[in-house]
Amino acid sequence: MITSFNQISIGDEAFSIERTITLEEAKEYIEFLGMRRPTQFTSHAVAAKEGYRGPISPARMMVTEVCGLLNRWIPNSNLRKLEVIYRRTVPHNNPYRVSAVVTDVRPGEGSGFIDLDFRIASLTGEALITGTVTLNIALPQNCVGEQQ
């Protein structure tokens, strides 16, 4: 867990995990969003009608997971900017890797910013979703302006 800017350097990996979304997880997420009708995320028939081979994982669910991983990496951080590029769909039960790397660290007076690139990729390395994130974090008084 990160507690100050002097623990963060450009090139640091924030996280890298392997993940798989199941049909049941997708259904729970879609219901949480208030969608009660079958969708390409929850129904084989609707997915086929939309041109997919089977139900696909909700991309928003995957990006939400990135935000959760960032919050676990730096608790109490605030998401200031999120840019996402959706490249490919992800069928259910297909494992993928979620990772993020620090690209900039900007400490300031009392708080600062961290920029990261994130990537969701198949286990063969094909980019599925990519993007950038800017986090704002409060700094403990004793490390204002410090950086490794």
C-alpha cells in the first residue's frame, strides 16, 4: 500500500493481476446497474442477435475493476481523469490480465497527482481495453515535495 509520494516512481507497476469474468458475475453487475432485461452481456440469444458468438463481458465492469485496484493501491486517492479506449470485446470465461504503470508523478503543496497507463489484455498479449488515469492524492505533511 502506498502512503507517500516518495514511494512512487515513474515506471512502477501499480498492479498486474489475471482475471476472468463469468456469466454470473456479468449478470450481477448488469442487475446492479438496474438493467433487468436480457442483454448481450447476459443472454446467448441477444448476444447472437448483436453479432457475437456468446455473451460478452461488460467493458464498464472491467474499467470499474481498474478503478477499484487503483484505490486498493493508494487508498483515499481521488480519480481526477479517466480516458478509455475500447479495442475488443471479451467473451465470458476468457482470462485476461489487468495492469497499470506509473507514467508521471507530480507532488505539490499538500497533495499531488499521479498519471498511469492501464491495460487490459488477453493472456496472449492482445490489447482489449487501454487507457490513462490521473489520481489526486493527499500527502502527509512530512513528504510534501519529496520524490525518489
